[in-house]
Amino acid sequence: MPAGKQTDFQRAVQAREDETVVFSWIEWPDKATRDAGMAKMMDDPRMDPKLNPMPFDGMRMIFGGFQPVLDLG
């Protein structure tokens, strides 16, 4: 992804020259499914940072939740 003129992902996370910015998302069918999935993930021992440290700087991670504006289903 090319660097932007005003802002971009690289500057938003203060990425260094030797780093790669990754963009990903999870689409859940509804909030209840998301809550159940997140609870299972957080209870998984593989998510323990003492046993399995994150391969990136989580302090620079950007995340959010969104409400649908339009549902055509």
C-alpha cells in the first residue's frame, strides 16, 4: 500500500522501514456470536502472552467495532 499524502496506515501505527502493516478483519453474523467467539478465544491457553508472546507490538494495534449502516439481508 503506497504512503498517503495526508495520512496512511504506516504513519497511524508508526511503522518503521523494516516493518509491514497488516490489515485484517473478522465479520461476525451477530453480536451474540461475536461475544461467544471472543470468550472462547480469550479462554484458550494459546492466547496467554506468557506462554505465547504476540509477534507484534500490540500497543500500536488499531481495532474497533462497527454498526451496520444498511443490511440488505
